[in-house]
Amino acid sequence: MVEVPGPLIIIGGHEDKEGDRVILKEVAERLGQGRLVIATVASHEPEGYFDAYKEAFGALGVTDLVEIYVNEREETRSAEARAMLADAEGLYFTGGDQLRISSQIGDTPIEDMVRAIHRRGGVIAGTSAGASVMSDTMLVRGSSAESHRIGDLNMAPGLGLIEDVIIDQHFAERGRIGRLLGAVAQNPRVLGIGIDENTAIVVENDRFKVIGAGAVYVVDGTDVTHSNIAEARRDEPLSMFGVRLHVVAGGDSFDLKKRTPARAER
């Protein structure tokens, strides 16, 4: 039997937990009656995160929720962690520090089990830091609300649940277009995807659909004709010609292989 990977729900942060809860409803619907594991690994102080999600998802009929947190990598080998994830139908990475997720669970039994959930059709969701860590290369640090400076960007390996993209979050709210352009300038092979708050992309079959209140920005460097990323000094602003930008709103979709957007059927 051929396994069909489940959806990735990648959220720009500050998702609505009290109103219409469009994004959380999407997670709940994809989950069915299965167990949802709330992974608070990204936070240095996780107290309160699980309670907020337990209340929000409980109102949507999701009752089998458990929390997984890792102080040290050795905890990823515990029988308790394995049991928690063994029959889960979904996992939700909360916000915090994306480097903490990758450094604590990368190349561990927990990462293996997260991948197994995804492979067998379960839903994997992540918000804020939990969104950034989804890609094979993730943005870790970089200035917001200003033009990108050549040396002002830190990236690291992510979990690689979605390939050939790099994801940024809190996008319009924090003015992060400059640093996403900088990331694409370093590697024009990848698509840069910037996701607004209370907005998500639902990724399936090499496409994504936008849900939520904001927009998603896709930076495509395929046709770039000039970039000073390799020659300029670290404090100089980025120069890049021929970059393509798509703005994709709720209901619209994007083909990740063809690199083309499509309007929602209205």
C-alpha cells in the first residue's frame, strides 16, 4: 500500500484562538477524532502554551490532546515520548525559537516519529517558530523593517518537511520582506514564502492553499539577472534585479513545482 503524506499547515503566528478560529478548525478537521500532540519545544518557558491550545481545540471538539516538551536531547529517547507519538494523528509545533526545535529534536527518535506521522497521512502544523522549522533551510535571525544588509542574516538546517522553500513568519506585521529577499539571494533555487499573522498555508501534493485573515508573499529568484550578495561588504544593502513577487490571499493557491499562483474559485 502506497502511503500518502498528510498535509502541512504552516502558520505565520498569532493564529486566532477565540473567534472564528479558521486555522485551528482546519487542523481539527484534518485530525478527525485522533490524538493531537502539542509540541512546545520551541519555548524556553513553555508554561501556559498547552493550556491555551487545550482550551481552543477543546471548543472545536478535539479532546485527545497531549503536550510534549524536551529540556535535553536525551529525553527524546524516553518510552513516554515514544508512547505519546506512536498513535498520534497530528502534531502542532508552537512558537518560540526555531533553533531550539531543530537542535533539541533533530536526528532523534522524536523527529523520526514526527516524520512517520506525516508519512502515514497525519497532519503536521507549526506556528511562528514552528512554521520556520518546517523547511530544509530555516531563517533564524535577521533585521526586520529595513532593507537587507549583506551580512545581516543567520540561517540553519530545519526539519525539511517541505523542500526547496524557506519560510518567514509575522511577515507584513514585522516588515520582513528585506530579509526574505536576502535569503533568496543567497540561494535562488529556493522559493521564499512569507506568511502574515493569523494566516496559514495548507500544503498538499506540491501545492498550497492560503487560509486565514492575511496574505502570503512568494519570492521567486528564478529570473534574477544580477545580485551583489557575493561581492558587497557586510554592511552594504542588497541589490537584486529581476526578482518576482507573488501576493497570495485567502482561498488562492500556489503550485510549488510550476511556481505559479491560481485564483480562488468564487
